[in-house]
Amino acid sequence: MGQTDSQFKAFIRFILDDMKELREETDEDKRAEKIDRIVDNLQKTLED
């Protein structure tokens, strides 16, 4: 079963929010952790 347009847009909003938060992060270690979290979440989404 696929996603509706509304569900897909919600998913994109979550990613966009994470990316905006990442852009504001100045601590390089925290930034790397956030990048890893985003990548892991995207990978898990692809595997579902």
C-alpha cells in the first residue's frame, strides 16, 4: 500500500524541519550526530 499525497507531504515536512535544524547547528559533533540520525531515518524508510 502506497502513501497518499498528504502523507508524503508530511514526511517531506519532517525532513525539511530536520534539515533547517541542522543548518542552525554550530557544534560540529552535534551536527554530525544529526546528519547520522537523518540518514538512518531515511534508510529505514527505504527499507520498510
